[in-house]
Amino acid sequence: MLGTLERTGDGRCTLRFERRLRHPQSKVWRAIIEPGQMRAWFVQILDYDRFRLDLAPGAEIVFVPKAEHEGMGVGHGVVTRLDPPNLLEYTWDSETLRWELEADGDTACRLVFTNTFDDRDAAASMGAGWHAGLDLLESMLDGRRAPEPAWDRLRADYEHALR
């Protein structure tokens, strides 16, 4: 269930997660592209007041923080690859987020999510955050309330696994 960490050819890091979700690909696609649904599971968005994602290659993505997080600054990205409902890839500041969906029959799909970033020391925190976010995504899709993520346990699991 933990993600895997790899080095890319240019020295960056990629965390990769794979989940089989018991929901049709079209439902999962909407959950990863519609801001209203993303607010229920995309952990980082909880600190943002506004989020804009235009589905077109080259379109800008903007994350505007809530007033109480004024020091965070506005996050920017660009859609780099798009093939609905199979692939969405975009930058978020210096990171690249990639969502790949593949139907698994009529009632399920396979999600492969990768986060590419520069700082290897951030891998445990990022792994724990995305793990929690994907758990929240699955809970939202299932129509159930997710338990609060066990951040300390998840971070410790990732620190141990990514050594």
C-alpha cells in the first residue's frame, strides 16, 4: 500500500502509488478534476481558498491560499499532458503530478499516481501526505467518512520504508 520511491534520470525523485478503486473510471476521473470533489480528499487543497484547474494542455493551474495561510504564497502550475479520462499531468510549482486511470471492467479502475519532485529529504512527508490523500479519495468515492489520517504513523512508516 505504501508508495515506491525512485530516482529519475535527471536526479529528481518520483513517488509512485497504485490503487485499484471499486468505482468506474469516469467517476474517479471526475473526482480528480472537479474542484468541488477535490476539496473532500486532496489534502493540500484544505489550506487553499480557491483552486482553478482548466482542462487543456498548457492551461494554468492556480492554488490561492486561505487568508490564515498568507505566508504560503500562491501556487502555480501548467497542464502538461491530458487524455480524458485516462491521463492528467500538471506541474505544481517545481513538482509534477501525474494521474493515470485504466478501466478494470465496468465497475472498477486502476489509478497510478506519481509525484515528481527535487528534494529527497521531503519524500517521507510527501509519501505520508499522498497516502492519506488517496485514502481520503477512496473513502469519498465509497461514500463513507474517512478516519483522520494518522500522520505520525504514516510519516514513520515512510521514513522506515524509504531508507
